[in-house]
Amino acid sequence: MQRRWWITAGANLVMGVPCAVPVWLVWYIAVNGPLADLGWTQREPTENDGMMLWLVIAGPIVIAFALLWWFANDFVRRWNTAAARVYWPVCALVTLVPTVMLMIFL
């Protein structure tokens, strides 16, 4: 039983390393788009290409990572006995651990 959790946690920790890229792209779009329009942040002064370019770049990357994450966890889920309402949120949080560590230490 414990080994199955280590496989799940390990897979999500490994996937959390490249997860920093989609998280950063979503953050960058949010800061320079809707949050700046609300007055909560300031736009990057050199960002004058508009948001469509960023959506064309970020959209496929975020979707590709989300699909890869879902397929990998769906595959690993077959050997895990946790309830789905526990399994999926825990996997999402474990995947974000490397990104949060990067934010803290860099």
C-alpha cells in the first residue's frame, strides 16, 4: 500500500518540475492582462504585443501539460486505492510543490 503512494507522489513530483513553465505563463498573462486591467498590478512596460500572442504561445503549452498530467495520473490511479475525491486534489498539490519551492528559493 505505501509503495503505491510513493509511485504516485514520485510521478507527480517529477511532473512538478516542468509544471513551472505553465504556471509561470498563466501568472504572466494574468499579471499583464486582467489583473492589470483591474488595477491590482502594473503591466510590464515593454509588453506591447498584446495578449493574443501570449495566448497563442501559452494555450498549447498549458493544455499539453494538463493532458500529460491527467493521462499520467489516470495511468497511476489504477494501482492506487484512494478515493477519487482525495486522489486528484492531493496529486495536484504534490505537482505544485517543486514550483512553490522554486518561488521560495529563487
